[in-house]
Amino acid sequence: MRTSPVVVGLVLAACGGSPTPKATGPAASGPAVTIATVEGTVPAGEELGDAHVRVPFVTVVGDPAASAAINAALGVPNTKAALAAVTALGEVGLDYQVGYNQDGLLDLTIAHETMGAYPDGYTVHFLFDVATGKALKGADLLAADQRPALAAVLDQRLQAEMASTRQENPDCATEDDDPYQGQFTVEHLDDVGLTAQGVVFTYPYDFPHVIQACEPLGEFTLTLAEARPYLRADGPLAALAR
């Protein structure tokens, strides 16, 4: 599938916005990546008003196949019908953040704002190999035999974060109802992020809406040096950690 400016034009016609070129890569190595911000408003329904849409349109320079794979994985709306579908289930906002864009890797997070019984939101994270357009998971990046050890290290950080937050927010926990319970397990290693500070792992606390203000951050960053023992020797993060 070839990505073309016509696709961007369809999004802009529906949103009423214009693309803004964003970060380009690579700073060190790997294919160059450009990100256009597609921004505007679309009707979200009579009760919800307008939805603000701000989404990334990714181009891997000289590689339409990789570009198409990344944009397909992101689910970037590219027709009026697609935009209508986005807002049909209470979606009132879309935004994104770039965590990393160099060394052949692209880290993107899409933030969804919803409106149901309460205002709410959630994020979906992606880490791409821009040479292929593949969305990378923990199995692509972490050594299988080191995953239990890494989970144990991150669980220590999780327990410390919960204990600290419980102490800082005494009204959030009682003897009968303490939300600060959980364990960082191997299953939580599937989603791996990347920033200039290092490799990021996330724990989904998923507190109920009524106590979301009590929820800890749940993000744990290892420097590349700290992460090195747990990385696949043939994976893209190991090359950065050398």
C-alpha cells in the first residue's frame, strides 16, 4: 500500500486542520522519519459537542511500505467515515506524544479522551522499528531467560511507589479498602517504551474513576546501562546499550 499526500488531504478535509511537520530522524542512524500533526475538530454528537483531534501521520522517508505499516498500526483516521467512527463511542479527544525518534526507533503514545458517565481517558503506546514498520513488543527486545529477573527488579520499584503514595495519601486507603495492591509480573513486560532517559516500563494501576486522584504514576525507567543485562543480544535496544 502506497502512502500519499491524498491520504493526508482526506484527514484534513474532515478535521478542518493542517499538518504540522514534526521531529525528523535520524539523529544518529536509521531511516529518516517525519511526523505531520493532523489537527482539527469533528462533531462528537449533540450531547458531546465537538471532538478535538490531533494525530500523527508518519512518513519513513523513501519507504512507503514501512510508512503504511506504522500508520495502519496507529489507526490514524484517513476518511470522514473513519473519523466519525472514532467519535461514535464517546471519544471526545485524540492527542499524541513522541517519546523517541532516532536510531531507527520511533516511540509514540496516542491519548484517547472519552466521555461516558464520567470524563475519562486512556493511552495506547507503540514502539516501532522504522526500517520495517514493525511494532515491537517485549519479546522482540528482552532476553527470555532474563524476563523474570527484570520483573522482580521492577516489582521492587512498584512496591516502593505504592508504599510511598499510600503514605502521602492517607485518605486513599483504609484497613478494609487499600487500593495499593499489585505485583509487577512478566506479563507486564510486553509493553516497552523508549525515551532519551532510557527504557520505560509501565504498570497499569487502573484505579476506579472515583479514586483516580490517588493513583501513582506507574512508570519505571531504566537507563540503557541498567537495562543492558536484560536485553536480547540481537535486539535493537542492545545495539543502543553497547
